[in-house]
Amino acid sequence: MSYELEAAVSAARAAGRLLHERLGATLQVRHKGPADLVTEVDRQVEDLIASTLREACPTYGLLGEERGEQFVSDNPRWLVDPLDGTTNYIRGYPFFAVSIALERDAEIVVGVVYNPILDELYEAEKGKGATLNGRPIHVSTATSLGDSLLASGFPFDAWTNEIDNGQQWRRFLKLSLSLRSDGSAALDLCHVAAGRIDGYWELRLGPWDMAAGGLIVQEAGGAVSLVNGEPFSPYGGDVLASNGHLHAEMLAVLNNAP
Ligand code: IPD
Ligand code: CA
Ligand code: CA
């Protein structure tokens, strides 16, 4: 295990402990947008992750969802979502995670996602495969949409933006076994990687949501792209992740005119 992966794992575990401790406490909830929430715990956890990573890698940069750019360097730099699934966390809905990725020379080289409720730790390093709690994971083998369980998330600005995934959701509803929307992009990506679901797409995500999970899917043998089929980038704004077999078919459904 690389030094950086070790640092990311120890930061994610520390963050998970803090999330666990504060779960169910009375929180100060602030609206970033009508349906986009944040609490003081999001910021506390980001600060904890930042201090852990800075101690391990003092010269690296960090881009976090809550505090933005920190430290001087932008290469290498950490991409951090301290709490992916804030709405769930506030409601005690047990589906949220910590997401930490390392970007070096415009490539994501380390990805760690930790679900503190199930104590599930997903790890990947570029070219070295992906694991869940230390065991190798692989995407599913489903080859037809009719046998597939899919997931998506609803955009944070759905109240005000006409472009959403409503039509796409409806089309997949008629073609797949079923659909899930559980409110954590990072965990949805990891569930594709672990073969728990066969495909996942979402519009309007940030780099902290997708960077770690995107690498974990690729290293588990899956495919990731933008929703329009262009090559995946954590800065691309949206994502389609699948077991690879379903990718072309999902792209066709997603990009069909309504
Ligand atoms: C959110 C979650 C959710 C997705 C939202 C994201 P947050 O992240 O990933 O699944 O649908 O678009 O913003 O705000 O809880 O970190
Ligand atoms: Ca997020
Ligand atoms: Ca977050």
C-alpha cells in the first residue's frame, strides 16, 4: 500500500468515527440552496481530514467541498467530500460516506470511500485493483438491461433547473429490474464497483463526489464516462458508471430525446 493510500485510509476512518459520534445529535442545518443542506459536522469533518492529510503529506494541496482550496500546491492534491449524503445524515437515514481521492498530474491515482455505518472501506490505487475491506471487488456480470438494478441521484438544484434526470429515470423504469436513489454518489459508485448494482448515472456532481468512486469503479473492471459518452473526468459535471457490458445500452437510453 502506498504512503498516500495509507494516509487517505487513516483520514477516512478518523472522519467516519467523528460522523458516527455526532450522528443523531442536534445539528445546525444551513441551506446552500433550497434542496442543498450543510451542517457544522460537514465542516468539522473536513477540517479533521485536512489536518490528518496535511500531517502525512505536508506539501500536497487539498480541494474540499466545504472549505474549497487549501494549502499551496495544486499538484498533487487531495479531493475531499467529508460527508457525501448530508441530507441522509441529518435525517438519520444510514447511507452516507467519506470520500477522499488523490490527483497527480491530472490523473486520479488513489481513491478511498468509507461507509462508517456498515464499516465498509473501499480502496483503489491506479493500476492495482479495488478492494472492499481488503478483499478484491469486481463489477457485476449482467449483460442485459432487463436484468439490471440501476441507481441515480436527483440534482441538488432540481427546484430551479429545468434539466434533470426525470425523463431518464422514467425510461429506465420501463427497461430495468428496478431503480434506487439513496443519496450518496460516492457510495453509488462503490456499489457499481462491488457488483451490488449494475449501473449508475447522475447529473451535476462535483469532483469531490466522483473522483474516488470513479477510480474504484475502473479498478473493479467497470466503465465510467460522462453521460454524453465522453471520457470520464471528475471535473466533467456528471457521470455514467456501469459494469461495462451495459454501458453502450445505458448511453443510448440516457441520450435519447425525451
Ligand atoms: C450529494 C449526494 C447525493 C447527490 C447530490 C450530492 P452531499 O452530496 O452525493 O447523492 O444526489 O447531488 O450533492 O451534498 O451530500 O455531499
Ligand atoms: Ca457529495
Ligand atoms: Ca458533502
